[in-house]
Amino acid sequence: MLFGIHLTLLIGPTVAVPAPPFVMEALQSAEVRFGDDGQSGFELVFQTGRGSPLAALDSPLLTVPLLKPFNRVILIVTLSATPRVLFDGIIADVQFNPSAEPGRSTLTVIGEDVSVMMDREEKSVEHPAQDETIIALKIILSYAQYGLIPMVIPPLAIDPPIPIERIPVQQETDLQYLKRMAGRHGYVFYIIPGPVPFTNTAYWGPPIRLGVPQRALSVDVGGETNVSRIGFRFNSLQPTLVSGQLQDRTTNQTLPVQTFASLRPPLAAFPAWLVNLPNLRRTQLRASGLSAPQGFARAQATTDASIDAVEANGELDALRYGDLLSPRALVGVRGAGYSHDGLWYVKRVTHLVQKETYTQQFTLTREGLGSTTPVVVP
């Protein structure tokens, strides 16, 4: 037990089981990284050595079959008597660093979330008469052995392919294809561990900017402060508008294409794309073989994906915060002043669990300055 926090490690080749006591005793730190712009990953650092007669031939941990590549790893954190699945992934890399100093040799086990198994084989597959929503659902369901629960959100513009006109063709791995389809609509694809061990939620849809915010990150509010450091950055060059012309493949007519604003729910009172409208970056739509709905959807996706001009980076102590900060969701900030208080989208979170500390580093984003709400969940 660590000041009210307990870490459980399940590991195994097919069915993950609780790690043996000597493996848990050797565990020095566990780092878990989440983000909506790439695969999540973990890093476990074990202290190892050859101090006993039984270890004359090799370090004991190197002979443990549990710590081998492609074994499954599940990390569960119990905070305030409530267990939470922190991570579910696959071992991809094992690094051994021997040292002449006693107790300094380490074994580092590195891995990624279960989506790494969707990136192992390039495929040439046709998906006749199936739009991107159906294709995403079909691919995710083919990995049921990893407990994937699909959460697929249909895009605003759906253009079902008619086989006599076109057939969607996949010529890459399943993971690459899911992400490429998502990018056409300003969507994201990622794996969320849980809600219970041995299950994962596979999310294919827009960044989640609605819902009940998490417990607030409190800055400089006396005894209720739970953020040890935080800094803000305003990149006014990031928001982008798209314009151009598109020849509709079904009618052969040339249509103008123009984006004017983001369609994502606003989190800031003064969005950068609106405040700096005359000076926004503008790009041309360059695409061929698209219908009008597809062309407009891809132009809007480019604008929507570019709007988060303000970024916050910081660190908090899990014990003072009293919860696990979840990525890809909303969180409130208070105490930083009107310009930076309010609701934010949690883009990345890194958990670092050690024997005496549990910290969470985070990256928040939104489209501008100013709070849209007078209060946030404390």
C-alpha cells in the first residue's frame, strides 16, 4: 500500500495473471503515457542483479517467462479503495542494463496498448458497399480476443460507396487504415483501457469535447491547490481555414469549397480563429475523385483539427488530486485567472508511479482564451 494507492500488475502470454511477489518487489517504477495523437505506451523498470547463488548463470528476472515480448500487461491502480484499470497493453521491447554497482542493474519492459496488434500486418483488402463507419466497426470487431468494445461515431457527411462507381481499398495495416479514415473527418482513433480488466474500448470518432468535466485542476488557491506546476502557451499561427474548388465526381460540376469556422463545441470565450480571423493561415483543398459531401467534410476536418491554439502543460500529485486524470476528456482549471480558467480538453497524460510518489504530467488544449463558464467542478 502506497499512501492510499496500490498498484496491481497482471501479466502473461495469453491470460494475464497477478505477477509473483518477487517480481512486484523488484518493480521500481511504472510509467504510462496516453494521448489522442498516437499510441499509448508503458514502461516498467525493475531492479535486478545476480547476487544469489541461484543467479550464477543469469539475472533472475531475465529467466522469468512472464517478462517476454508479446505478453499482455494489465496495470490496475486502487485509489481510495476504488480499483481502476490504468493500462492494458503488449510488451514490445525488453532492455537489460547491467551495472558494476550492487542494486543498480535494471530491466526495463516497454510496450504499447493492444492496438499494436492491429499494426502487425499490411493488408490488401477491398470493402465493397461499406462506408467508413461500417469498415471501422468491422475491423475493430475482428480483434475481439483483446476485449475490444467498439465505440464508433458516424461522421456528419457519409458517402456510401456504390460498387459500380468505387470500392474502398485498404493497402496498409488495420491501425493505419483506421487512423487514415479518421483523419478525413478530423476524427481520432485510440484504445481506452477498461472499464474492467481484460476489456478495452476502441474509440473512433471526434475528440470528446462534451460531457461532465473531471475534478478541477486548482492553481494557487491555498490549501486546495493540487497542481505542482503549470504553464500556458498561445500559438496564434495554428488555426487554419481551407478554400479551393472541387469537381464533383458524380455531376462533374466545379464547386467552390470554403471553411469559415470550427464546428467543434467551443471551450474558450475568445477563440483564436475568430479573434485573429483576418490573419489566419489559409490553405487550398487539393483532392481528386471526391463527391461534394466528401470534399466539404475533408476541408472542414482540416479546420477543426487546427483550432486548438492554446496549450497548457503541467504536473500534479495524484494523492492531492484524489483521482486519476483521464485523457481525451474535459477538465476544469481554476485559480489561473480568467484568461486561462474554465474548461479544457485533456490531450495527453503521463502517469509515473514510484515507491514513494505518484505524479501525473498533463497537456491540455483549447481554441482560445477566456472561460465560458463561471465555475468548474471543484
